[in-house]
Amino acid sequence: MTRHRRNHNIALIVTLAVAAVIAHPLAARAEDSQLDKMRARIAAFVVDKMEKLGGSRIVYRVDSDGLRETVGADLRDDVYKILREDKIAFSGLAIRDGGVELKIADAKAREQLARKLASAAEGLPSHALSVTDRGDGLVRLAPTEAASTARLRELVDDSIDMVEQRLKDSGIKLASVQPDGTDRLRIFVPGEMDPERVAAIFARKVKVSFRLVDVSMPGAQAQSGSPPEGTEVLLGFKDKIPYLVAKDSVLEGDDISYAAPIFAAGTKEPVASFRFNGRGTRRFAHVTAENVGRPFAIVLDDKVISAPVIREPITGGSGQISGNFTLEEASSVAMMLRAGSLPGHLDLVEKRVLQPAAKP
């Protein structure tokens, strides 16, 4: 694919789409189907290679408890946002047993909250809620059983995407990553007789952070001298340019709820798209409102992926990172963002060597 040449300025294009992930549900389902078929073909090929060459089998369990906590926190944030925007009087908003409970004295206000949450979840089975009015104004909101199952399946799928990308980035080109039950994933690496090498790739969590750029001196000057207190010099992901950034983060990877490679609407260039959760959206809006005209850095594992200038307060909660990426690079950046935001971690269940089948 021919790469479009453009100036070296790396931009952050902010969008206001709240539900971009479901903008084209039919196309998304078709792509998922094609991906499943491709993975099935790879799996069949890898199994054949495993029988001939032997290799490593590794099984991980996704963190369903971490997912439950994340879903509860996101639901609380969504409820609070509606309550604040609609000026609904309430008390006792809290997360309990995987759901959210609060007290709203006005019956019409309770119905209004339920309608808004149902509208926001329309078309998203994983966001469906059960609403229980417990009397005396006490309301309980919780994901339905079907929604919890869908969220867990999404977590497994996202984890598989992340594992595939991390394997590829580590130079392991031939591998199969498949679901293994409801909350596990299985990795086959033919010819690899050291499962420790594969497991080591996932022992360290990707560190994602959003940091303000210090403009008191050029990055190159800080690199050759003494950077101001509370700052450090980090190099660019592609350009290797030194950036002087704050050591403290204004946002972390845990505030990202979704990331994926896409093609930008105007230029058709590969970009990494991401979306914040409710807490991240509010925090990012606050930080950008206070720092208009100042650049900030998106940092992955101590490498600056992008350092755009804040032109205006960013309130939409989603954006795209562009930087003259190839599609492979955009995929890697998106999956690193996603890896830094996955709830909890992967728990190692099994790692063992499979010997090649005996020759007849």
C-alpha cells in the first residue's frame, strides 16, 4: 500500500461520536465473521504444525472480577452524568453487588433516568440494564445476565486481539489464539519449545499515560542538559524526537474504554481510534479546558506516540491518533492502548510443551 506523504506534524483529531462503534453494525458483523473464518483457518493450520513440530500451549483466564468492577464504575459514572445534566435530585449513589443503587424521591425522575439509560443502551446488547424500583424511592440498576455474558465475551475477544498483536510485535508470526470456554483463551505456538518465552511477553502490562508537555525549553536542550524538576525527556515513537514531558500523568490507560485501528474518513489513512470512559471523558474535558494552547503527549511504554496542541476544550470523549502510520503500526498502537485499558489482567492457567507426533 502506497503511503501518503504529509508534513511531520502529528495530529489528534477529536470526534464527538458517542457510539461510533455501532455506526455500521452490519459491516461490523460482516468483518467479525470474516475475522472468525480467518482465525479458524489459522487455527487449523497451526494445529497441523503442532502435530508435526510440537510447540507451546498456554492458557490464560481473563479477569472477570476486574470486568465487573469496571462495568459498575462506568455505570455509576453514566448515571451521575444523567442526574447532573437533567438536574435530578438524588442521594446515596453507590456501587453494590455489581450494580448501582441510589435514591430518587420523584417517581417521574426515576422513570426519566430509566428511559435515558435504555436509550443509551439501544443497539448495544452488552449495555442492557435491569431497573428495579425497591420502594421508597430506592432504585437498583444492574446489567442483565445477557449483558454480563456479552461483556465477558467482548473482554475475551479484546484480549485475543491484544495477545495476537503483542505476539506479532514480539516477532512471533505463527501462532493461534482462540477462546477456551467462557473466560479463557488458548495460545498455540508451533515449534516454540520454551513456553516461558511466550508467557514473558504478557508478564508486563503496557503502560499508557496522557501527560502535559513542558514548553519551558526545547526537548533537545533538556536532553543535553538538566530538565526542570518534575519532568523527563522521552523520545518519539517514529520520529525519535526528544519531548520534555511531565512525569505525572493527567490520565491513565484505565480511562480508555475502547481502541481500534480504522481508516480516517477524509484522508483514508490508518489511524488509531480510542474512546474514554465516563471518568476519563470528564477528566480530559477538565484538563483540556485548563490547558488550551499547550501540547500534551500520549505515551505508550515511555515512547511519545503523539504530541498535539490543545486547540479547544475536548468534551466528546473520543478521538483518533494519526501520525503517518502504516496499517500495521496503527493496529499496534490501538492494541497497546487497549492492552493498557483491559480490566484487571490475564491470569496464567497453564503452560506446557507439546512434543511432536512420533514419525511412523
